[in-house]
Amino acid sequence: MTVHTLPPDRFDEVWDVLVIGFGFAGGASAIAAHDAGARVLLIEKQPDPGGISICAGGGIRTIVEPEGARAYLREAVGPDVPEDVLEAVASGMAELEPYFRNLATANGAEIAVHRRVANYPFSGHDAFGTVEVLFIPGFDPRAEYPHVRGRLRGPNVFKLVHDNIRARGIEVRLNTAAERLVLGEGGAVLGAELRHEGRLTRVAARRGVILASGGFEAAPELQRKYWQIRPVLPVATRGNTGDGIRMAQAAGADLWHMWHFHGSYGFRHTDPAYPYGLRVKKLPDWTPQLQEPDVRMSWIVLDRQGRRFMNEYQPYIQDTGHRPLDQYDAQSQRFPRIPAFLVVDEEGRKLYPLGQTVLNDRSVEPYEWSSDNLKEVGNGILKRANSVEELASLIGADLAAVAQSLDRWNAAVEAGQDGDHNRPSGSLFPVKNPPFYVGELWPVVSNTQGGPAHDAQQRVINAHGAPIPRLYEAGEIGSIWGFLYLGAGNLAECFVTGQIAGREAAAQPTWATTPELTAA
């Protein structure tokens, strides 16, 4: 391979592979590129690494029966994703157990694999499992990542990635944002303009640039372009503002399934300065027609007219819970279900915390939801109503409509069947013993799925289906999940596509001649 030294007025520094974003996908990309012989720079625009990855549950979806899994994946990803792209992801998912056991040699992590059925009763729903990082000797997540409020074992997984980055001596720069890609002849991506503490530098990537910068959870202006539903509150990070999507578009990228995001419904803090939504409590997922939950859900959800309008306990509530709120009424010129209203009675209030915090942000004091929900009554996230009349007044709805909704719901609970919206029978719980408690519910987004389209080599492709030279992506930024999400599938995708992107970028020949450069 020919290595060309560029004049100093062209680039400030030269690397083989530049990886933009340090979550699971960026970490996996950097490790793979390094192990393939490339000199790698890994950047993250936030002051801390991890992105939304570190907040995840930590189960990485794997495949134990490949043929059945492929049938399921085809149903879930939707029609936009070509067969070879699906095949590349499926093949990688089947190899995640040995991949993680190899990573674990860096710090002695304990790895386990469990069978776990998928979320919907498509063919192949039982062909899956999860890889989990159960334990890392000497690791205290609150001590090493005090700014993170994650779920279950997400911090364990990130610690494993982080230690592998450190073990390889891969250079990491935090507080460093990529602003533009640098393009050469034929639209080839040759590097990027980076900003660190106000200083702009040009960094050459002689083999390739990998976008692993996540989606647009914290970019309301992008959301307005592609979604009807609004507003949608982010729950995990302010860092995912669609930077990689914009850079890819400027280089000519095509986009796919921009409408699809992984989200639910949740609460808005009463302090307007608090930048995050608070997700509603996560109850166990379930699979329709195969296994319904036997877990009491303490609440119902009413619209602004005081009417119940949805199955509050969908099979994967943290993925599709927001969708019933996405209705615009042209006659009233408003969204009649934004906000909606969560309602529980006194017995429901005592069952468990109604909300939870999931975030990665050192600039914010994480909100800690109380175990009995009384702190939330005190600060106004929940409001108390001593009667149905007061409840209707708090919602701003007609008393007769609210009373009828409660009566109809409690009759369904007594009968053991929700004839209106088919909520699982095991989840039914009455809402009849005052005081009642009501909280405004808003759509929340955990992560977006749409972004630049890519091929099986993780090359970003343009509107004509051709790859943009030397530009790759990994993880959520151009996720394959275009219809229904497979629980723990984004995490698997981060590691599978990160490996592919890292290997492919590192395999590119370095430049042979000095190109004419432009900024995109």
C-alpha cells in the first residue's frame, strides 16, 4: 500500500480510520479496525463515552437457530432492508458468544448465554438468545460511570468495550465533535473537520471514516421533518442530535425508515430546565398468542376527553407504546392524546414506582423516582384527586366521560377481560379506590432507527444505490430495524455492524496521490 504524506495546509493530522462516536458501535468498530492493522482515532463529542449504549439493559441478542431466526428477522426489519444486509447481520448475531468471550479476556468478565424468545409470534420467534456480561471483577458502575443511570447490565457491557479499547492503546478524544466530512475526487470521503474546545482541525482518514454517532433523539428539528407526532421527549442523552445523518446526507447518502423510533410514553418533569422525559415503569415484555404476562399493571391511560383509547400493556411497550398517541385531529387542530393521562388509584400508587430514569449526562442531576410515588405527588409530576369530579377537573375533561371510562374499566377487570382494547387479562388492575393520582403522559424516544441506508459491507449508499467511497456506518445511525424492533437487537447490531465496518474500512488501500479536497 502507498502512504502519501499530505502538505501541512491540507490536514492537521493523519490516521488510517476515523471512528465518530464512542458507544457500543463505535467501540466495536475501533477494535475491529485496530485488530485489522489500522491506526485508529476514536472520537466522542460528549465529555463522557457511552452514548445511549451504556444505558441499555445489557442483553445482546444472539441467534441459536439461524434458519428460523432469519425468517423472524425478515418480518421485523420490513421491506427496505436487502437480503444480503439482513444475512450479514444475522450471520454476525450467530457469532456473538465467541466474540464476547474473546473480549472478556481483557478483564475477566463473566459471560453467559440465555435462550430468550422474540417479541412477536412470527416464525422463528424461539430461535434467539441473549449474551450477557454478568460480572466484571472489581467493577463498580456507579464509581466508574457516576453520571450514568442505566438498566441492568448495560454499564457492564460498556466497561468490557472500554477495557478492550484501553488494552489496545486506541486513542480516544472526548469533547470532540465531527462537523463536516472532507471529500475528494469522485466524492470519496477522506477525513473530517473536528472541533475540540473551540478549535477546528482537519483530520485525514487514509482508509475510511466510520459514522457511529447514533440517531436524532435530541434533534427536534429533524424529528419534525420525518415524524408527525410531537413533541417527543428524549430519555437518555442530549448528544444524539443527528450529526452523522447530516454529514452522510451532505456526502450524498440515501435514507431509510426515518419514521421508526424505539419509544414509549412517559412523564415530563415539572422543572422546565430538566431536559429529559421520565419513562414509565418497564414491565416484562410478552409474546402475543404464545405467552401473555401475569403482571399487574396499575394504571390506565385516558385522552384529553377522558376516554381510554389504547392497550396500555402492548407486547413491547418500550418500543411501540408511543404509537397510539400519534393521532392528529384536523377538526380540533390538535393532538387529542398529547398529553395523555396516566391514572391510578390509591392501591395502584402503592404497587411500585410508576417512572424511571435512564440517562448518560454528567451535567444533569439524575432524577430519582420514589419507591411509593409520593415524592412525585409532592413535586407535581403526579397530582392527587380525592374524587372522580376532581380527577375530571385535573384532566380538563367532561365528568361523565371520565366516570364512564372508570366504570367501564373496572367492569372489565371484574369480568377478567378487556373487550375494548384487549389488554392481557393477567395485567388487569382496578382503578376505583380514591384518592386517584394522575400524571401527564408524553411520547418519549429511547432511540431512533432511521438513518443513512447501507449495504452488507456497512458502506453508506447514495440515492442511486452506489456506495459512497470510504464512508461506513455502524449501529443505530442506519439501523436495519424498519418495522418492529427485536428486543436487544440494537445492541447486537452495534457489535455486528461495528465489526464489519471496522474490518472493511481497515482493508481499504491508502491514498496514492494528493486529491483535490472540498468540505461537505
